[in-house]
Amino acid sequence: MTTVLEQAQRARVAARGLAKLGRAEKDRALRALAARLRESVERITPANTKDIERAKAIGLSAAMIDRLTMGAKTIESTAVGVEYIVGLEDPVGSRREMVQRPNGLLVGRQRIPLGTIGMIYESRPNVTIDSAALCLKSGNAVLLRGGKEALETNRMLGEIVAETLTAAGISPDAVQIVSAESRDTISELISLSGWVDLVIPRGGEGLIRYVTEHARVPVIQHFKGVCHLFLDLACDVEMAIQLALNSKTQRPGVCNALECLLVHAGTAPTALPAIAKALMDAGVELRGCPTTCRLVPAAKPASDADWGMEYLDKILAIRVVDDIDQAMEHVARYGSNHTEAICTSSYDHANRWVREVDASCVTVNASTRFNDGGQLGLGAEIGISTSKLHAYGPMGLESLTSEKWVVFGEGQVRQG
Amino acid sequence: MTTVLEQAQRARVAARGLAKLGRAEKDRALRALAARLRESVERITPANTKDIERAKAIGLSAAMIDRLTMGAKTIESTAVGVEYIVGLEDPVGSRREMVQRPNGLLVGRQRIPLGTIGMIYESRPNVTIDSAALCLKSGNAVLLRGGKEALETNRMLGEIVAETLTAAGISPDAVQIVSAESRDTISELISLSGWVDLVIPRGGEGLIRYVTEHARVPVIQHFKGVCHLFLDLACDVEMAIQLALNSKTQRPGVCNALECLLVHAGTAPTALPAIAKALMDAGVELRGCPTTCRLVPAAKPASDADWGMEYLDKILAIRVVDDIDQAMEHVARYGSNHTEAICTSSYDHANRWVREVDASCVTVNASTRFNDGGQLGLGAEIGISTSKLHAYGPMGLESLTSEKWVVFGEGQVRQG
């Protein structure tokens, strides 16, 4: 029985090899991976069927089974995702401006891989391929600890990646599947200080809290998304309706969906009834502060627990505030540093919102739903960070790298 | 008795205020701090004398007492350091290239402060002022937990900073001294997950290990500096002598001093005797591999323990290697990811060294002593990181910031 430590030790050796690869070699392997995935529908589907049957037998929800399913369509879109990564620039090796110091030394910073990444995730087996592809392109080895429910599928995907790497002359230890048979492998993975450089947990809040509290290695934290939209005194009511509708209803179950609408007291009397109607027509339940309930009799009174609540459902809290300061106070108190939007036609307030609100993404006159790797132009994302260390927001290739200092001299020595 | 948690809670509020300040306001406060320090020699010196007397009474070493001493000269150089920070660009608010997405959204990243920094350090009380100034300029609140031996001096410096901030209209909670009366305040500070955004320990390896192992908040790690210099087959022997001498002897007790010299087998017969002579003339004890000892009879035989050893003294390990690959193998196995230098006239080997060696700073034909915030152009440094997460190498103002995404729209909503 291979331990996770042994896997991490092999990954460390593989990572050193990966760090030397040029973009062409990595892109060639990624293209081969996309091709092999497409050719492997008949290997993946039976493995996936086993997972689905077991999931049904133990009574997992239909939503869970849907996320678990990896048929020809998901395989194709996953392969397309891998090809998209081929098209992205390789961050490794790029140098920031090199400056000449007074003693003639040329100094600057060069991007390098982090080393070995540990991914801990649930259900969706396409995360296995997305993560493998992002880590390969950024020159990192990766240990993939998927959910127990996707065990057979992930094992097969691991085989396919290993075959691809071997054929490309890259050590298959660069991408390893960690056994999902027992929870102990999670504990072991997050304890490997010195062997694992970063752990990225993706899944429910419980999993993320467990990993954060017990890890002895750095962890990217992403707890929840309690996103607000503030409708300023000067704002385009039509735009406000569209932003609120899109942010709340386009996909209510995700972390960048709107959970609370804040409305300037001067805007509320004219705008709120129309916005409320549009939202209710879209099936959204409204929970308002007293002023909201007076203006929108159909809204239910909000309780204290509604502020800061992540509904992940067609429910929206609404609060009327005195001004942008009160709106920002509310966001600072109840927000989760995820996505915070303002709808305003004031240059000054747009600037203040962008400068003063602390969130991984602040938007002006745009839906909260844009806080997403693909929408922001990163391509695929390996995770999202709501803490500021190392990365904040969606993490793409660059977030999987660091920078080292490089110094070019002609024999300079230090004087003082 | 104020708890560290209460201090951190006040710091959080102050940090929100700091994040809004423009460069001019921060620079004005920094200039005032430099001025007040210069005016306060007669307040600082008596406090410092108390610390020194206590240190002498409990028998601290002369070196320790030297580091503890803060007389007029140290106060002046500290004030000059604060003024240097005035001259540095404010990283906060700067934006990376904003790109237009196909839907017309303008997206990019903007630098923001991290929030609240916890500094844990020993002896040198000027760290109190350096850290306060760097954190203020980068818009971060800071909790300063200095060493017990500098208790009176740090308390006085804290008062001087607080007076300066108050006079400048900035909350004095932005820079707070944490009691050094008991070790418990360290444990408490590093446990404040959600309140303290980053802890930077500076001091002995014991302190850093303790903080790393027990922290519930992110920690910048800096264990030790085992720096190598590799003399390639093609290299300028005169340059090699100067680099080895400077790296080893300019200041042997610091982390970027040379600890091990690796010499190409083809270079060793001609170069090693001359280099060894120069080093021995400078009082350096040599510990060599068998080949080294044959070429340099005065060298002592190295034991296994000498490879990877951080002497922090006038002792140097020397090993003859077959080629650059063996040199890089040695560095990967025994190095500490701090500073790794090559002396070469080969373009290809210079490139390979820079690309393949994993260290916070790699140098070509330059002394290891250049891995230093001041030498690299950062100005003051708040610490140095030998792990790759968030920062790698000397940390200046930029390392005290993160980036958030900013999105400017004209009502865009997400379609798919």
C-alpha cells in the first residue's frame, strides 16, 4: 500500500523535471491528453457507471449524481477545456522588468512553479482533468484526492493522464491519484509540510473548514459567497433591474450569485417596487428590512439571520440604506470578501466602491456573476480564494506560480 | 488587561481606515515619524538603558546587548530608513493592465493591503519602527510583538508612533505594541484566525519553528540560509576568488553568507589551491571532500554533517563535483531555497542555473550577499520568505499587499 507521503516524495522528483519543461513540450502533452480523452469514452463510461450505480444504491441526491456523471458530452467539453489551456501563455520563465542597480547588477523576478499542489475535491470528476492540465501547464506536480463517490472514474482518468505523460516522456508521478477509499488520506495529504506546497480544497464548507483547521501546509481558503449589490442614489433603474435579476437568478446555487440587495433610501421609493416585481416574477422570494416591506408589501420581513446569509437559492435579502457609507458598512460586516457590486452613475462613488470595498472582486455596473476565471479572462480556474494571501479571487495559471529573484552580474561583490 | 484579540479587533477597524488613505497622507505621517524619532532621543535612550541594564543583570551576551542598543546613532539611521520609505512608490491602488473582454467589460487587478500583520521578533528594537513604517505605507495595521529583552524600548517607540499617528489624524490602533511580558501573547497572536491576516516571525530557528507549527494564521517562513556557489568548468578564476571571498567573509553570520563551495572537477586542480589560499588568508576554515583535501592539504576532511550545514561562521564546506548536473543535485538536496550562485562564462549554463535551481534568489557571477531587500532595490524589507507561497525572498512593500479584481461595466449581465 503506497502512502501519501511516498506519493508526495515521488511528486517532488517529478516536479523538478516539470519545472525544466518548455511551453512546447507541455502543450504537446496537453494536446495528446485531449486526444486520448476523446478516444477513451469507452473506458471512462463504464467506470463512471459503476460510480453512479453505487451512488444510487446509497441514495445520493439526483443533483449529486448529475455532478458525478461523465458521459461523452462531459468528456468532450473537458477535452475542449484542456485545449483551451494549450492556448494560454505559459507563466513559467517570464520575467518582470529587469532593472540595473547602481553597481551594474541586472536584477528582476522570474516566474517559477510552486512545486507540488494537493487538490481535495468532491463529486465532479472533470476537476481531475482540469486540475491535471492546469498544474502541468504551470509546471507543478499534483496529488489529486477526489471524492469517494467518483472513485472509479477518477482512477480511470488518472490512468489516462499517466499513459499520456509517459508517452510524452514526462514522469507519470507528476499527476497522481490519491486513494479515496478512506478519509485518512485527506488527513495525511494536508499534514505533509515540506512535501506539499499548497492545498486547494474545493467543495462544501464542511470540507474546507476541516482542511483549513487541520492542515500543516498552506491552504487556499474559500468559504462562501455572500455577494451584495448596492443601488446608489444616482443609478439607472433599468440597469439596476437587469443586474439584480442576472446576479440573483442566472444560477442561484453558485458562490457568485447575489444574496443581498442594498438600496439607497433616495432610490428605494421609485426603484424598489419595479425591481421587486421583476424578481418575484422570476420566482424569487424577498426578505426585506422594514422600509423594504413598506414599499414592497409582498416581501417577508427579514430577521437578523438574513443579513450575511448565503441562500444559494431563489431567496434575496433587501435592505434600504441611508447612503454609500452605510452600504459599505453593511458589506464589511456581512460580506464574505467574495464579490461586491455597485450600480451607480456617480464617478466618485464608483471610485470609492472600488477602492474601499474589500472583496476578491468588486464590480461597477456589472453582474456579480462575472467573478469567474473564464469571465475574467483567466481561462480555467483551479479554485477561488477569499483570503488575500498569495491569491485573491479566481486562481488560474499565474496563481499556481511564484517569483524568484534573478541577479546577473559580472563579478560584483558587496561592499557594505 | 487588554487581550491580543481585543487589540486585533481594534486593528481591523484601523486597517479599514488605512486602506482608504492616499500616498500623500501616509508619506506625511511617515515624515512626521522620522522627525519625532529624532526629537525623542532623550525619551528613547533612558528606556533603552533600562533594557540594557536588565540584559546585563541576567547575563545576556555582548552580541545580544549590542543588537538591543538604541542610541542616538541607531535612532538617526532608523529615521533615515523611515524617510527612505517615503520615497518608495505606494503599491496600494496601482492597477495591472486592464483588458477589455469581448462583452465590453473592462477587467483587471488592483493592489490592496493585506489587512492586519502580526510581527514577532527578537532583540533589535529598530524592527519596531521599520515594520510600523512599512505597514503604514502599504496600508496595513500591525501588531508588534517584540522580544521581552527590548520591552521598555519597544513600549516607548510604540508611544512615539501612536503620538505621530494621532497627530496625523490616523487611528493609533493602526500600530499597536503587543505585551512582551509573557510568551502567551505569541500563542494568542498566532491563533487569531480571521483577525490577523499574516504573521511574520523574525529571529532564531526555534522561534520560527514554534510559530510555524502552532499558527492558525498564515505565516511567512524563513528557516535558514544554506547558500552555495558553484564554480563551473568555464569560469574566471580571479572572479571566482572574489565571489567566494565576498560571499563567505563579508559578513559570515548572516543568512545570505556562503556555506558551501562546489567546484567543477575540471576547474578544481587549477582554481582550488588559489581560492583556498585566499580564504585561509582571510581566516576561513575549510572542510573538503576527498578530492578537495588532496588538492588542498590544509583543508580538514568534511563529514556528512557538513553538507547542508549553516555555519554562520568563518567555516566553508568544499566539494568537487563532476558537472553542473551534480552541482544542481547537491543544491536541491542540501540547499535551503535561499540564495544559490554560479560563476560561469557559459551562456548555456547560466541559463540552466537560473531556470532550474529552486531558490528565492539565483545569481550569476555575483556574490550571494546580494539577496537583500536593499541590494535588490526594494528598500527596507519586513522579512524574507524561503517558501514560495505569497512571496519568495526579501519582502518589501509589494509583498505586504495583494490584488483584487476590478470590473467596470455599463450594465453587462452574464449570458452563459
